[in-house]
Amino acid sequence: MQSRLIAFAPSCLRGKIAQLHLLGTMTREASPTKGVVRFGIYQCDFRAGELRKNGIKVRLSDQPFRLLTVLLERRGELVTRQELREELWPDDEFGEFNDGLNTAINKVRAALDDSAENPRFIETVPRRGYRFIAPVEAETAVEAAEPVTASASVALGIPAASAEAKLIAPRAFSRRRKAAWIGASFATVAVLGAIAGFLWWPLHEHNSTAGGARIESIAVLPFDDFSTDASQRYFADGMTEELITDLGELGSLRVTSRASVMRYRGAQKPIREIREELGVDAVVEGSVVRSGKSVRVDARLVDTSDDRQIWAESFTRNEQDVIALQDDIARAVAQRVEVAINPSVRARLRNARPVNAQAYEAYLHGITYLAHHSDADLLRSLDYFKQATAIDPTMAVAYAAEARAYCYLGDYSVLPDRVVWPQAEMAAERAMALDDSIAEAHATRAFALWRYEWNWSEADAEFRKALALGPNDSDTHHLYGIFLATRQDFAGAEQQLRIARGLDPLSLIIRTNLGWLSYYRRDYTTAIADYRSVLQSDGMFLPAHEKLWIAYALQGDTKDAANEVEDVFRLYHHEELPDGALAAAERGDPAARFRAELLAYANSGDLTWYEKARYFAVAGRKREALKSLQEALRARESWLVYAAIEPAFDSLRSSPEFQQILAAVNAPE
């Protein structure tokens, strides 16, 4: 779900003011209480003290209107009951305040045709307060632009002496995303601020630069590491990923995922070739030099249509000075970024705090290992995330990343389901308790609720919230697509998977799972074609082999199915064929050979109960298949969520035992 940019500057601004935005200079956001704002079909005129619906005045008394004003002023943020009491009922006793607040909130909801159960505008946060959750657009003009910075004044031909910039401190400003107050993290934030400041005017106005093409998509290429210590590679990679995440949260840009861009590390490909492969209008590239406590970042933004440099800047920070510089840098970044984002993201950017430098170092190590996806690297990433949270128990992003690592370990069956999924859920909930605006925490909790708790409705809600918070997260679109497939919403699943592929165009697993979706639709021909296409790109890609053999089998091609099963187990280092399969092969009986292989591998001890059931079912052993599924249920294996749509189990569906298993996992009908 793409969020729209909410900017308070009017479209009529041109000339020098537009150039200031282009250069990333800072303008004051018009206070919403000075004009008119729109949300949905409603308008709130603060000067007139009126609420209008489709232009028609809605009756709302003074105190409810003041309450609505406070919530709109802090849209996207939690406004606590205590804050409302101090603002609107400072002299009332608690009982009077409680009654007054409840009455006022009910009147506001009635005026907006809203409800507490299914809120469109005002969300109740139990025992804490309220939050205005709908997008808000301002219809007022910016009263005045801030004075230009010295660097901008040179570009515009304004005398430097008249270009002193005075920063306006945002209300209760703090930055949410991974705000590690060490030199490198500030450099990352500064890069983001400059890029966001540059991008605002083109996106809000004509979205073009000096007559260039429209910029709707961007890729952050891996930053080069020019540090003398080769072990610092993780630092540059971590900064790359942080910038991808931060830009992705803006919502109005399509931002290519880390998995696709990391393939360009060290590659000397022409920019136009990258444009063709990733389908992006611009790229950010740069370098990091870390020496002692000093960090230097050089970054530039390049138009991929003509390899033209649009913007470039260098940033140098000293770690020992970071705490002292914290407020100044954060405010400068906020002024540049806020005009480029919608209100809900703007609110999240105000809710951060400093992070321990050592904890952040451990976190960066962890996300680097997490991206590798191998069993050993996933386990190593857990060690780093736990190290980060041991140093700083309030580091929400480290808990969210820990939850993702546990989810992968469960999905890959590296650790027992009864061990890994509860740990994933606990880590996600810990992250959410510290910062409810982290998309990754909601996505991983959704994963655990679906795969282990079998709580389909709550998982769906968490997936949706994760996508609202992180609309450019390809992993979440991918997972949500598979989730929808298990609910038999194949059209919705395909839509999500194609969004994921657009964000991560080089991903083999997304391409493989588009074929998997065809398999679940019983379109084996398309599934086989998709798997074979993936294997042409990488003949050793195991997930495609694992899915290809069973598609061949259910299509009736036992010869190719047998060959693929052999390839799978050879990739798992089982070199020898079972005796029965060899004998059948010698007799020229491919069907007998295939059955012998399936039964041998099903009884090898290397498969989960769920996988054993699939092998037995394809081999025609219904009794053994049902028994294996019952054992999978006793072990609470997470793969049981696929049972309702698995074609290999079609011959089992009429049995009471199979229906009991579907009921146990709350499988949607």
C-alpha cells in the first residue's frame, strides 16, 4: 500500500523557493492550526472553528472541536489521556475529566461517522490515549520560507552574508529509525536528509530535474568501503541497508530491496545497465571511510536515464562530538525530510532516542549476517542481536531483527518449531512494546501468528499494518502473498508476489514462489516453466529443485520427477540411490524407480513429518501420509498451514483424519 507524500507548500511556489527545495534547504511547515486541513471527505477549518463534510458544516461543540484539534496537530502520534487532561481539562477533578473526555471523544466520532471498534480516523490505545490515524492534507500555504543555507545561497547566487539559516526545532523531535548516535549513523541520516530534501520538490511539483525524467523509483547501491581495515565491510553494508529502509518508509518512492542491490557490490556495471535490470529512475551510490572515531561518507544521486549526477555531498563526523551535535543534526535532517513524507511517517520520525554505540555496532554485524540466509549465518546473527539487546535492552530494532532471524530459522526447519516460533513472537512483541511503528516487528509477529499460533485473522491484521508502515519491504509483500495463498486467495497472493518482485527484481525465491502459486492452482505446466526458468539463472538453486520434482510428479511425468528427486537429495549430499530404485532403473520401469526413491527418502530420517507426508502421498501410501500428518500436528509443525492447498494431499481430503487436521490449524475454508 503506497503512502502519498503530504506536503504543506502550495503548488504555486516557483522560482527560488522551488530551487531551495531542489537543493534540500529547509522550509517551515505551516502549522495545521492556522488554516484548513482535509482528511477523507472532511475539512477542518481551524480559523473558523468549523468541521465540514463535503463542504457542509457539521455541528460540533467547542470542547470536542478542541479535542479534534489536538489530535490533528499530532496526527499519527499517541496523545495520552494525561496530555489531554493537561491541555483541555486542567482544572477538573479526575472523575469530571474522565466523563468529559469520554463524552468529547464520542461526539467527535459521531461527527466523523467513526467507531472505536473499526476506526477510520481516531484509534483508541487502551488505557493510554488516542491517535489520529488517517492521512491529512493541508490546504494552507507556507507563510514564509526559512532563510537559505550558505551552501544553497552560493548555488542561487545569493550573497553568503544574507544566507544565515536558523533552524526551527520541531515539536518534541526525536528520530525513530535506528538512531545510533555514533558518527556513522549520523552520516547515514545526513545522507537521507539531503536526498529527501532534494527529492521533495520534483515529486511534489513536476517530479523532474532540470528537464529530466520523472523520478518514481530509486536504488541505493552498496556503498564502497574505503576504510583501511577490511573487517569494516559490515559497516558500509549496514549503512546501505539503513538508507534503503529509511527511504523505503517514505512510501512515495519505489525503493529496490537490499537483496537485489547487494549483487552490485564491486561490480563496475554502467548505470544504464543497472536501470534496465532494476527498473529504477535513479540510484544513490557512495563510499564510507572509517578511521578510528572519524567517519566520512561521500554520496551522490544519479539519473539512470543519462548517467547525469543530480546531487553530491560529503559528510564527516567525529564520534566523540556526536552527543553534543545530536540536536542540531537531528533538527537539520528533520527540516529536510519532513516535507517529503506523509504525516504518519513524520510522527514516527519524532519518536526516537539515542542508541548505545556498541549496541549499534553489534546490530550492524547482525543484519549483515542475517542477509546471508545460511543456517550458520542466521545463528550467528542471533548472537549479535542478543549482544545488542544485552548492551541496550531498549533497542527495539535489534529485537525486531532477532524476531526475523528466528522466523527464518523456523521457516527453514533449522530449529524445532516449538522452540523457534515462540522466541520469534516474543522478540517481535518486545520490539513493538518499545516502538510500535517498526514495520519489521509487525511483519515477524504476523509470520509467527500464522505459522505457529494458527491465528489467521490476527496475522492478516499484522501483515497489513506492517505494509502500511513499510510499503517498500519486499519480504513482507512476499510473505503476505504466500499467506494469502494458504487462505486460497490466489488473486491477492499473485498481486503481492508481483509487488515483491518489482521491489526485488533479481530475487530467485520470489520468482520460484510465483511458480509455486501456479502449482497450488494446479497449473503444473506454468509452475514447471517458472521453476525451469529460475534454474536457468542458477542451476544449483535448491528451492526450485525441491518444488520442481513434485510438479512433474503430479503432472504424471514420473521420469523427470525421479531425476529431480535424485538432484534434490544429491544437493543434500545423499549420493547413493536406494537399491530398489537402482533395480527398477535397470528394468526400465521409471514409475517403480520413482516410488522406490520416494519411499526410501521418506523413511530416511532427514525429512520433517510434513515433508514425509507429501512423499508418502505422492507415492500412493495414504495411510502413511495421514499418520505422518498426525505426527506433524503433535509436533506442531509450522508447515501444516499449507495442508489445505497442497495438491499432493488431494487424495486425502475426504478422510475424517485429514479434515480434523485442517480444523486443528484453523485452516480457512
